[in-house]
Amino acid sequence: RVVSIPNYNYVIMIRHGEYLSVYSNLSEVYVQNGQKITTKQELGIIHTDKKELKTELHFELWKGKTLLNPALWLAR
């Protein structure tokens, strides 16, 4: 699912069985609602705050209703 949320810009939510990954603060997205996503596929462009000169992705990983530590899941 792709949605636009004030203060988070674009948000992409991807369902992986019982897991959900959430990517927010995107200025542009390359995927559409319902599209099947592949590993290492580019999802979009992270927004840059021009006032603070900061580019930051907000990433969450959920198992059901439990928020997980995403650092344990990211490839090194």
C-alpha cells in the first residue's frame, strides 16, 4: 500500500505474510498499491528536508501488532 500522510510524505507498507515493513518520509515512490515487490527493489526517493539539510528514512518492522527492532533484519 502507498499512502500520503502529512509530516511523513509518502509511506509504503509491504506485507510479508505475518510481517509488515513500513517505509516513510519518501518524496517520490516507484511502486503502486497492490504491486508485488521483489528483494532489493528500489521503492522510491527519501525526502530531504531543505531547511535542516537532512535526508532520513523512517523504517518500521512489525510482526502482527508487535513492533520489532529492524536493525536485526537489515543486511549488512
